[in-house]
Amino acid sequence: MESHNLGESEGLTFFLARPEDYDDVMAISQDIYGGNDYLPCRYHSWMTEPDRLVVIARRGSRLVALESSFVVDGGKTVVVEGLRVCPTERGRGLAGVIQRFADGYVKKVFPTVKNKRLTRGDNPGPEKLSKFTYLDKRAILSLCGDSETFDGFVSYLKAKLSVSDGSTSYPLVTKRIDQAALKGLLLNPNVSSRLQLPGGAIIQDWQPLDLLESNLEVLARRNLSWFVDDSNEKDLFMSFHTPPYPVPFNGGSLRLNIDMFGTDASLAKRALTAHLNSVKGEIQSTVLIHIYMHPGLWEVMRQFCEGHDGVKQWRDYWEQLFLERELV
């Protein structure tokens, strides 16, 4: 496929990424996210995903930066993902250059876009944060284990669940939900407040989506496994996991992301156990598990998961920030 020149700025030439750029993109992606990088697995699907623009920057013939822009919310919002700069070029402002160019190109292709959203796992400091509106945050519990001990860990959690405070006061009815029921739930005007959704949005594997019917099509493409627990009349809990996918960590591992929405700790424990139980047959070699949740749940979930010899906490408390700014 011939590369199409989109324009130039500050010594860089910009192109839409192509499948054949994969090796060059991977060459600038070494050690990103501590080996948790999703892009090696998702790059080729990004090339054909509707409403996604992936822009690369070259200095001469050398690829030096990439940014993906995914238009959601019925054309109102662009979600920025995958930003990366060649290690030898970092600290020179290239991230800002490609972001400005990509923003302008998005407005040209999708003139209805009004807002730019992103999630990030580090605090960039007050100067950078001042450029955005802070919408919300989620806490992240990260675990690491392997296929030999994973089944035992699930059994360990099941045993703890059966004796945890309050967990036997009502039936264990965490259940899968079909697409029709899911649509009815997500488009219910009360669901955001009942689940205390971060910024009023569903965040799927770092990708924020407003509760709109057009976004349900995006979620349907992700092959998610959903669980809903409404056994407690007062509380509602919803969660899903993205199918485990390969990442470079430790020479080749699996990453499992579990997104949780709701604030009831006993329901969170049941949901986590249900998700892990459902993927037991898919786990091979090392697995990194990232559980995204309301900050008020983090400590109780950490305690719920501790004490097993095979699956252990992988990193200390960290957060997912949800940011937005107007795209002008």
C-alpha cells in the first residue's frame, strides 16, 4: 500500500499508518508500559477499524512517532491512544508536534468532533493537567501469576468468598448478560448514578465511551464477557473483561483487563472471581491481571487477593486518570 503524505511540520512528515509500517512502529515501542504494551497485538486491527485514524511521523525515512485518534460518541469525541515517540527523540517536544498535527487532521476528517479525551496511568503534573478538565479516576489493582498456579488462585478466591462477611446473605447470582439486556441496562438513564460511572462513561480497557447507542456497537466489536449482579436491591454491579491478549512482558505473556463499575465490595469480589473462573482455560505462561475499579474498593480487593503463593500483587496502588479538553 502506497504511503499518503498528510503534511509536514517542524521537520517531520506525517502519514497515515499502514500494515507494512508495523516493524518500524515496534522498533520505537521497546519497553513501553513495562512490557504491558497492547499495540503489538492491536496494531493490525487498528488499520481497518471504522472511525480510527493512526498517524505516524517520520524524520526523513525514519519513523519517530505515532498517535491514534478514535472518534466515538456519535462523532462528538476523539479518544487519543497509543502515543509514542522514538527513544532517541524523546524530550524534544515531538509528542506535542504529532498531537497538534493529529488534532488538526481529525478536525479536517471529522468536523463534528468537539472534545478530546484520554486516559493515562501516570500523573503528568499540574502544568500538563491544567490543559485538561479532570473528569474522574479509577484505582488499579495489578496482579501477576502463571498458568500453573492460576486455577489454584481461583479456587482460593472461591473459598474466601464463601466465608467473607456478608457474601452468604444472598445467593451468588453474578451472571452473564446478553446483548439485548445489556443495551437496556446501559441506555437506562439511571445506570450512571447507580454504578457511579467515572465521568459518566464506560471505560473499556482505557477507552472511555459515553452511554450512547452508537458506542454499544463499539463495545460489541470487543468480544467482551459481561457480568451483572443485581441480586442486592440497593446496589448494582457491572463488570466485563477483555479477552486475554499477548504482551511482550517477560519474553511473552498474557494481559487480562477487568473493568468494574459499582461500589459494593462483596459484589466486586464475586465479579472478580467470576471473571477469573471464566478464563481459566485460556491462561498460558505468565499472566498480568489489571483490575480497574472505584478507588474505594482498592484496599478491600487487595486484601481479598493477597495470601496466595502463585498469584501476587505486581505493583503498588496506581490510578487511571480520565481527562478531557475542547478540540479547537
